Amino acid sequence: MLPPAETSVAEVGRRALLLSIGALALTMLLPALGLALGVFSIVVSLRAWRRLTRGRGSVVMPALGLLISVAAVAIGASVLWVQLYFSGELSAYTECMKGAGTSTSQQACVSRLEQSIEHRLPFMPKGSIRLPIAP
């Protein structure tokens, strides 16, 4: 059996940066998985940063990886929070759209969703929310 291969100093930083870009991309598709990968990417970036400072290497790639990872975690957590906070309203909208067969009934579903979001956010004036959802 061969011993594990030693990775170069530049490869460690590049790996951290690529992992963080992957976390950001996954956050846009599946926020919960992107959030988990973002946390893992933060750990990898911090470990790469520490290794590169000990080896007197450039810490630009791990630093960028850390910034992108923090952005991915922030976006993923925000989207996940919005989905959880408005889960009842979004479920009611989905059920309404299942039974909506005409354009008018679909527009009524969108109007009900806007009203329920306004009700959930008491600081928003009535009629101020216009969702860009085309029926």
C-alpha cells in the first residue's frame, strides 16, 4: 500500500477556493445543502490559511475561499429562514395553484399569497407587496 500523497502548498489554497465556489453554486440550487457545504468550506479554508502561513505561502486563495464561503453560508441561511418563516403561506399557494385551471384563478392565488405575506409582515403597508410571479 502506498503512503498518502503530499499535496503542494498551492494546491491546498486552490482546493479551498474551488470548494467555496462549489458551496456558493450549490446554495443557489439547494440552500440547505449549500449551507452545509459552506460550513465545511469555511473549515477547509481556515485550515489551508493556517498551513500556508506556516509554509510562507500566499494566502490569497484561502482568503477568497473564506469570503466566498461566508457569503454562501449567509445566503443559504437567509433563504432557508425565509422558506421556513413563510412555509405556511407557500404551502397554501402551492395548493391553490394545483386547483387553478385558468389565468384568472392563478392570479387570485398570487393575490392571496401577497395578502398573506403582508399579513405576516405587519410593518408592510397594505397593497405594497407585488410579487413578480406570472400566472
